[in-house]
Amino acid sequence: KAQLESDTRTLAFEVGREYGVRVNTISAGPLKSRAASAIGKGVDGGKGYIDLSIDYMKANAPLSQDLEADDVGKTALALLGPMGRCITGETVFVDNGLHAMGVAVDSASFAPYALYQGIQAKQRAKAEEEAK
């Protein structure tokens, strides 16, 4: 992600100066799509990573709503239109504000994953040790 943001700024400067072209990046949050559902199901046929990420976003982002492909498309349209004529070198996050929150790997949304289960086991062991 950091490399993409860096490349966006570098390209914006280089092609902006030489050709007058604007370069921006849209970083979209998790959204349901046919492509996302093709990634597969989770453990024992449960929710897959994308569905769990959507659940996490809805539970933790400042705006708790579904993110749709149209939201991303409308952002691109705004950047391409006259209102975006002075915007270049930017990464625009379309994720209901989730980027501002970070991702907590101990969120219950990730419960089916081994990483979450390991974190929970360590926290229980620490609590038990402190209780002694």
C-alpha cells in the first residue's frame, strides 16, 4: 500500500509537469462483488475473508454502511470531473472511514482465523497468570 501511494505521488509529479496529466489512486474498502465471492469460503464453509472484512468494517468504521462499487465509481467520476481539476498525487480512501481506525486483529470478526485464536489464547493465559 505504501509503495502504491509513493508511486502515485511520483507519477503525479513527473507526468503532471511534463504532460499536464493528473494521477490519483482510489483505495477501496471491502465490498461484495462476484470477484470477491469467488475467493471462496472460510473454515468449514463459513464466511470467507472478504465477508469477514465487510463485517469488521460495518462494526468498526465511523460510517456503518455497505460499501458498493458505485461508491468507488462516483469517487473516480468526481476526480475526473472539473471539480477535481486541481487534485493530483492523492490516495482517496473510499472505505467508510475505516482507514482512519486501523485494523485490530483481535476483532471478533476474525474469530475463525488461527491468528485471532492464538491472540485470544495468549490473552487468557496472561490473565490467568496475573490472577495467580
